[in-house]
Amino acid sequence: MRVRFAPSPTGALHIGGARTALYNWLLARHSGGTMVLRIEDTDRERSTPENVAQILDALEWLELDWDEGPHSQAALGERHREAIARLVANGHAYEHEGAVRLRVPAGGTTTVHDVIRGEIVFEHAAIDDFVIARSDGSPLYNFAVAVDDRDMGITHVVRGEDHLSNTPRQLMVIKALGAEPPVYAHLPLLHGPDGKKLSKRHGAASVQELREQGYLPEAVRNYLALLGWGADASTTFFTTEELVERFSLERVSRSPAVFDEQKLRWMNGRYMRELPLEELTRRLEQRLGRGGLRAAAEISQEKMQTLAEFEPLAGFLVERRPFDEQAWSKVMKDGAHERLARARGALEAVEPFDSAGVEIALRGLVDELGVKPNKLFQPVRVAISGSTISPGIFESVALLGRDETLERIDAALEHA
């Protein structure tokens, strides 16, 4: 089996393109076949080196490797020109007003045998002789794709449903060249939760955005695999090895698949919680460009759904934050100042200064004051973190240490 992923480098790698890449990769790895990466860069104005680099970077982040390429379609111009000349010479194509057109048989049909959709019949009467080369000799998309698939020995073309209308023309080119057509499989469209075609309004539209928002590549692979495919009716979580083992085109649906970023976020949260602490720490330190985050990562892991949530949740453990005035006005009222002062005294006396000791001291003070726990814990939280959001309060205080905690509480008492 030889498959190909053939993006046009006109921008970032979108979610739909990433799913196409993943399905081709899974097929190649499942069958022991070959994945070819071909960059369809014949639109020279929009196909920039920066866009090509973006696509390669996105594939590498997703850990989808390829066996051949990346091949530039634009660099294959000589092969395209040879094929055009051959078709004109044998009468399958002709020149018209400077351009070259392929002859579409006057009657009959072209049938696309699609693994996912079954047989789709296209009437020749509805397809005019179509241009395969412009007057300057450059090939059009459908022609270049067909020639490249033939030359690269592609056995299976797996791509989005939006390419289905191109397929009869590509089949006609392949037939005119006397080559065997590949097996086709057109993947269902991606919709947002509202049932409309996936776009930016539904959240992250590209792999780069998912990466920036702190998603893990293994979670994204798992989620993308489920956009149109399922091993059974109930299994949601698959390791990459399980995906490779179980993936098949026969279990891909024809119905549009729904990309729901909330579901991806939920799935990513589980992957985050299951990461070994050392690995979570490594990824956070790499993302933030700083070391020494292991202890903060440990007490934050259960509360995070993405890597991006670490900074707002636990950044105060690494450096002091100014007080969020909204959080301050919400919490620091109705005797909160006095309760915070009492908390300072209780924490100053804690021995040993660890999370268990901190908990005993603060819970003891709650009982002594006769207030609900949050009436004491929230002022302490705002004092040490600057906001109402943090990992567990006992663990956070213990991690900061006695001196730093007392200094921050003193600053809060002065701020009041």
C-alpha cells in the first residue's frame, strides 16, 4: 500500500487536513506500507516557504512521520509537460485557444468506486472537455494530481469529501495515460457542534492553534481519529498503537463528523492527568522556557485540562502576582481582613510546615472562628495567589514555604 498526504501550502494545517494526514498515516502504518508527503504548491503566489514549513512543523508536532518526500509538485513540471505532449500526440487531448483540453467521451459514464461511499456514477454529458494545461504550458490541478499519483505509484487516495467532484476528471486523465487508477476513499466533512461547516467561529481551526492552546499531540491524534471512524460503539480512548492496529477505511462513516472543542478539552484533561509527572514537568518547562516546575506541576495536575492552564492556575507559585482587583473586592470584605490576620498567626506557628500541618492549622482556625471554610481559605488564596483560582490551598501554602507565605499575607494586609 502506498498512500499520500498532499496539502496545498496556502496557510496553516487545518483540522480537516490533519485528520486526512492521520488517516493516511494510520493506513500506512497498519499495512506496513509507505506514506508519501507531496506538497501541492503549483499556486506559486500563495504557496510560500513559510507555509510549507508550517505544515511540516504541524505534522512533526502531531508525530506523523512520512517515508518519502516532501515532494514539491511545482518541481515535477517536466513530467507534467511530457504527459500533456503524449496525450495531445495520441488524440486524447487537443489545443484550443492556447490551452490544452482533455477529450471527454461523448456518451457513457465514469464510475468512482469509493471505499466509504460505494459507487458514484458521473454522466459524461455533464462534463465538458476540460482544460489540463494553460496557454503557458503549466498544468491545472486535476491533471497534475493524476500524473503525480501515477508516477508515485499511489495505490490508495484518502482525502476529504470536497475532492469527490474532482475524481471523475482525475480518473479520465489516468485512463487516458493508460495507468491503473488507485483506490479512492473520500472522508466525511467536518462540522461544528451547530451542524455547520467547521470554521474559525467553532474555536481552534488549525493544528498550530491547538498547540498554542496547550493540547497534547497524543490527545489530538486520539480525538481526530474519532472524527468519522470508530472501532466500536463505545470505546473513546485509544493509544496510538491501538489506533494503528484497529484502523480501517471500512469503519469510516459517510455522515459529517462533529468537531467539538469542549470534547477535545475533556479528552485532553484525561491525558494530562495520566501523564507521568516527570513528562508533564518536561512539557511545561519546555513550553514556558523555565525550569524548576516539578512541585508546582504535581499539585496542579488534577486541575488542568491543557498545558496553557498551568500559568493562570499556578503561575503564582513561581513568581508573585499583583492582586486581581475583582477577586479582591469579591473576597476581602465582611471581616476577611481580620480572618486573614488570624490565619497569619496560625501559619506562623505551624510545625512542620507541610501540607498536612497547614491543613490542621487552618481547619482548626475555621472551627475556632465558627465560619464556613471558604470564609478563611479564600482570603488566604487571594493573598498568596492574587486571585480566587489556585491548586489546593494547603498544598500551595506548603509549597511556597513559611517565609514567602507570611510575606504575601503581610502584603495583602497592607493592601487592605
